[in-house]
Amino acid sequence: MKKELNPTVKSGDRIMCLHMDGETSVPMGTKGTVLNVVKDPFGGDDDLIAVDWDNGSKLSLVVTSDRWVKDFDSQIKESETRDRHYNFFSKNAEVFDNFDWRFFRDFLYKLRESSVVNMFQAGPFLYSGKEWINRYHGENQEDNEAFQEVLELADESKDKLIQGLLKYMKSKNLDMDNMNNINGLANRFATKIVQLYMTFA
């Protein structure tokens, strides 16, 4: 069964936590029952999902920073929960921790809609910027509305990928002056983000 990442939920829904930012008492794979969805009482625009977790925790999910999927069958065996989505997340948590994956998801959706490239080759579009994309893929695309939106977002995508790389490198104490290292990581994480998109699209 295909699972949607961060689906809309309501009271009574069964869910499984994939990641709770900064918390350890609700580890990946913990299941629970949604109590309700409310606005953050401490301010901001975040929604909070109050959950009665099976391990006894009462911590709420923060919609903008945490990750979950619906658990459609509360009797699902452990072997069945370790599907490709679960496995991808467990092996690639640094993508969610360091990069604005929602932005990249929307950017890649527009890129797919534009039909200018096979999505398996979409990685360079995340870090190459508007000028490169237009130079190599923009011919006769003036009336392609989705492609024009890709162009408008391309430099922001490049900036967000760089920001994510710097955050990741700082967390790992990597040499930020080594351009070969930076270029290799840019390609690596762009590929991972595309894989993420194709896994959950």
C-alpha cells in the first residue's frame, strides 16, 4: 500500500511517526492515534497534531517540521511496515534534517509537468540555476507555463540546495573550502532529493 508523507489527518486516525524533530521519546516507527489537530497555542502559524502514542508519549507532531504516514491497518506486521518509504527515510534522514524538501518537491513537480527532461536526470536542475536551465532546455519553451515557473524558481532552488549543503557540512565538521567536496555533495544530495520525490510522488 502506498503511503503519503505527512497526510491530512483527523481525530481517530492511526499514524506512524517517521521523524519528530529534536525528540527521542517518539522514535521512528512508533504508532499512535490522532486525538485532534489544533493551532500552536504558543504562537506562529504551525498546526499541532495531538497524538496518543502507543509507547505512552503524549508529544504532539508539528506539521512544518515532523514526518508521519497513516497506518491504515493497526495490525500491520513489522515486516510490512518496512516498505520502500520507511526504508528510504531511515537511510536518508539527513535530507529531511538539512534541506527544504517541500520546496524541492514542488519544484520537481513543476519540472515534471514541463516535460523538458526525464525525471531520472533532474538532479542538476536543483543546483544549476535559471541561466543554465534556460540555455540548455529553454529553446521553444516560451509557451510552456510549467517550464517558465521552473525558471522563476531555479535560482531559489540553487540557493536552498547550497544552504542545505552548508548546514549538512557544518553538522559533520566538513571542510567548506574544498570545492570538489562541495560539488560532489551537491550532486549526491540533488540525486537523493529526486529519489525522495519519486518515492513519495
